[in-house]
Amino acid sequence: MRRTSCSVYSLPVTCAILCVGLRSVHGQQCVPVHMGSFHTPQYARGVAVDGNVVYVTAFTSGLFSVDVTNPTSPIQVDSYDTPNDALDIAVVGTFAFVADGATGLLVFDVSDPASLQLIGQVNTPGISTGLVIQGDRVYIADGDGGLQIADISNPAQPALLGSIDTQSDAKDVAITGDIAFVAAAFFGLECFDVSDPVSPKLVGSIALPGVAQGVAVVGSNVYFADGSAGLYIIDVSDPSLPQIVGSLSTLHGSTDVVVDGSIACVADSSAGVQIVDVSNPALPVLAGTFSTSHIAFRLAKRNSTVFVADGFSGLQIGDIESCMAECYPDCDKDNNLSIFDYICFGNAYANLDPYADCDQSGSFNVFDYICFGNAYATGCP
């Protein structure tokens, strides 16, 4: 990587800078590390993590609980052969909720991961492929059955409350507040008001060019895995008028996305997991790749560890700690170090923004400028 040489000729309030060359923050990609794997008899399709236990759904093989206390050597704890194709899973407390294809929703007591107990189920009209839990409701992406909503206040007796058709097969769902966001396969994103779970209503939508597979929502942004079209970031601050903010082409076909802070992990089929810097949603940047052995379809994350449902290679586990470091001197978050970062820092200093207390002394002085200049000269990984 090329280092930028900068000389600071004056300090606050004006800062004249001579910079020889501009240095890309992402001139060198991070390097995720493979930690371990666990073989499943059939295609690993869904994954959830709860403490030191990972739950994997593996099509006709059903549900597996795996001890990952030592992620380099995961150990099977138990398994349960579900009635149909176990496709996705969410775990809340001592219960696991499984989207089991044509069967619909299954509910397991996982208070003892070594003894998985099926305690309830409810049939849905379509093919359940994805789900999300909020409170005592489960929202199910049910293929040609659209969006299904079930009451799970009594997990042993889940009951369907309401539903609404989608413009194409519902593949995945995310929720925040009273708005559910559905990945509708050959259409794109649909936004539903679910404040009345008996009668959900479409409030907005946006067509996208790929085949929708996965969706996540963080704050006012939806992160959308759109198959061969890659990753889309969509502003849903007004759910009736979703707007594309940014996008990033991926190598094969994005199927799932998990967002943590400024990092988005994108399951990208045979290309593994793409680690994307989304600190500037308008300009997502590929930070690194965690290569897997088969088809990365769904993923879960705990701290710096990613757990990947990787098709016929089962569960793959990777460490992405090298991808998660923040780039302090990239003040304007445009993914490049330039004179504009000094301007940004100067404005933060003038406004007594805590960000500008670079040396963390609790006061603002010339040493903060020196600290920032040293951070800038060092650059970012």
C-alpha cells in the first residue's frame, strides 16, 4: 500500500495541507480466517447462533444443534428430523422457530440443546422459507403464500393471525416497529404495515433487477440481497417511498445479509461471504471475502465470528476481526483519506465534537491535531 505524505503548515482555525497522493482506505482488503466446520448430511440452508450453540437447518435432514464453544472444533449436540425441508431458523430465549417448507412453522423447546423438543406447529399455505420474530409474533416469508403472521404468545400453540399476498414469492422478511419488509423474489422489496396483524397492508414497494433472496433492516436503511444484482441499500425512512441509496455488485449471487455497525456480511453463493464496509451507505465498498467450500446461503454473526450455512459443506465458521476495525482518520466516511478529512476534522474541532478529542485527553488542543495527523499518516487497513 502507498503511504500518503502530508505536511501540516498551520493549525486551527485554518489548516493548510500539502498532500502528495491520496491513499485509499481500502487499498488492502482485510483477510478473514477460516476457523472450523461441521458437516451436515444434507444441504445446510439456515443458521442461528445463541451463545455457544449454533442451530443449523439442513433441508430433509432437519435441525441440528452444534456446540461452538471451541469454534475450531464444533461438536454436534443433537438433531431432529423435521417433517419437511428445514429452510430457516430464528432463536428467541429457549425457543427455536423453524421455517419447514411445505409444513409451515415448527416450534422447538431448546432449553436443553442436547434434547431438542418439538412442541408446536402451524401449517401455512405456501412454502415457508424465511422468518423473523418480534415480540409474540412471528412473520413468515411463505413463498406463494406471501407474508404470514402468527401469534406465538403460547409457543406450544402457534396460531395464524393474518396474511397478505406479495407480488412474487416471499423469500425473506425483516421487521422494525410496525413495518415488515419482504424480499419478493422476482419483484423486489415490499413494505407492509403490520400494526394490525390480522389485516396487514401494503404501504410501499420498489422493484429491483435481481431475484430477491434476503433482507435486513437497520435504522432507516434496508439491506437487500438481490441475487445476481448484488447488495442494495434502500432508505425506508418513509416506507411508502423507498429509495435506493447505494449498491454493490457481488461475484455470484447474494442470498442473505447481516449488518453490524459499519460492516455488512453478504452471503454470496459460491463466492462465499463478502465483507462490505457500509459506513457510507451511498458508497458500499468490498472490504474482504471469507471463502467457503460450497454455496453460502444464510449466515449469522456473533462478535467477530460468522457462521455460514454453506450448502453441502455444512456449517462453516470464520473470524472477520480484521475487517471490523474502524478507520478513525476517514472523518468524512467517503472511504478515502484526503484533504477533506482534515477539513472535516477541523469542523468537528470547531464544534467541540467529541470525535475531535483524538488523544482522549478530555480537552481540545493542538495535540488533537497532532494525533489526527499521525493517524492519517499511518492510514487504515
